[in-house]
Amino acid sequence: MKAAIEASAATKYAFPVSAKNASWHNTHSGYPATDIFAACGSKFVATTGGVVLEISLKDKYKKGMKDGPYNGGLFVSILGDDGVRYYGSHLQSVTSGIKKGVRVKAGQLLGKVGHTGNASGVCHLHYGISPPCAKVGDWKVRRGVVWPYTFLASWRKGGQKSPGSAMRYWRNNHHCKA
């Protein structure tokens, strides 16, 4: 227990888009996530230290597809050292060397903001927070199940608010069913 407390106290968080003009809302259509609006090519960085769980390097979304695993286009998800999964999608590109199993640190470049997948042609980062559940392939959970607004607001100001307890609460009450 003491090691877990020390690990969480040492966790560092970074706002996931490195752009001064990034904006986001406290709501999202249909499920808990947010869209962070920024210019195409803005830097998408790791929220915290962890390991890359899943990436998509090819945009398989076709206009008119039903809601599903290809909506995000190019994406990266990481399992943070805090036990939380962080997901960013609609990327223009994924940084060279970022692949499943690679260790990343808070603020490390993961890719560039874009409008791949079902992004309606608008440059933004779809951002989701969730438990790792199946770790890969569980797109309904991966896309976001915990409202990220308060955490993003903290991180944008240099704060270190952890989503760990909100994520654990969701997991205990929903048993990884989105």
C-alpha cells in the first residue's frame, strides 16, 4: 500500500496538447470524453508516464460507417503508471518510435493533432480517460468513460489532479461495460 501511495505522489501530469490556443468543453456528445480543439499539427503529448497499449497508424474510417473502432482514425492509448488509460485520436500522425510496449514519460511527443477518422474535417484531439479493462480492442471503453474536464483544467494550469479515484469508481460500478 505504501508503495502505491508513493508511486501516485510521484506521478506527473501534462496537458495533452502543447498549443497555447487549445480549447475544450466540459461535455461531449454521447459519452464522457472531450474534444480538444487546436490547429492541425499541434503537438499531442503523453499525459503521464506509462506504456503504450495500442496505436493505429492507418485511418480505416469510411464516411457513413456505424459507430465503431475506426471512428478515431490514427490514435495512441497509453497505460499510465497511475493505472489509468489515456487515449488521444484523430491524429495527423503518430511520432516515429511510438509503438505498443514503448515506455513514455509525461510531456513526451506522441503525435500531431489532425482530423483522421470521424472528425468531421475539424482539427482536434479526441481525448478519453478510462480503466485499461481489456487493454486493447475495447473501443467503447477506450474512447472515454470518465469526464476529463476537471483534470484537463488542472493540468493546463500546471496542477497535478489525478483521475485515479474517478476511474476506479467507474470501474467498480460498471465492471468495464460501456
